Amino acid sequence: MKYKEFEDKISSMQNKIGDDSANLILDDVAVLLTDNQQMNNDLETKEKEIESLKSSIDKLQKVNGNLLLQIPAIKEVKKEETKKKEYHSMRDAFDEKGNFKR
């Protein structure tokens, strides 16, 4: 309920119960008015924040989409160089006397 609608309902209640009875509950009504106004302000702030975030998300999605379009779709074929495997023999590691070669 917006502030204006809430205020109209409170005025209607005050008119129905009279000024004397209305004065008795005036403090409670003031608390309700203040709380309702704060709640409405908070809701408006949150709605603006949500809209701002949604627009930011939309912009980011468009930018990311454009970046993805710039990436080439051609798969690069890497030429694998065939390396000759080197085989080492244990005989090559030792000399004729059985000592380890450096």
C-alpha cells in the first residue's frame, strides 16, 4: 500500500471513530504511518537497485557475447614433432673396468 492510500485509510478511520477516540490512538497511528513510510521508501530503493543491476547484467551479457564472436572458431592444428627416442644401454654407463663413467 502506498503512502497516500495508507494515509487516506487512517483519515477514514479517524472520521469513523471520532476526534476524542482518535486522539487516544494517535500515537499508535503515528507509529504505523512512520513505519509504513519507511517500508515504502525501502521498497522503492530496492526496486531501483534491482533495475540498475538488471541493466548492468544485460550490458555485460552483450559485451561478453561480442567478445565471444571475436574469438576465432578455427581449430589450430599443432604439428607434433616426432622425437626420436634415445635408448641408453647400461654398458654405455660403465667403462671396461666396471667403473661408472661421468
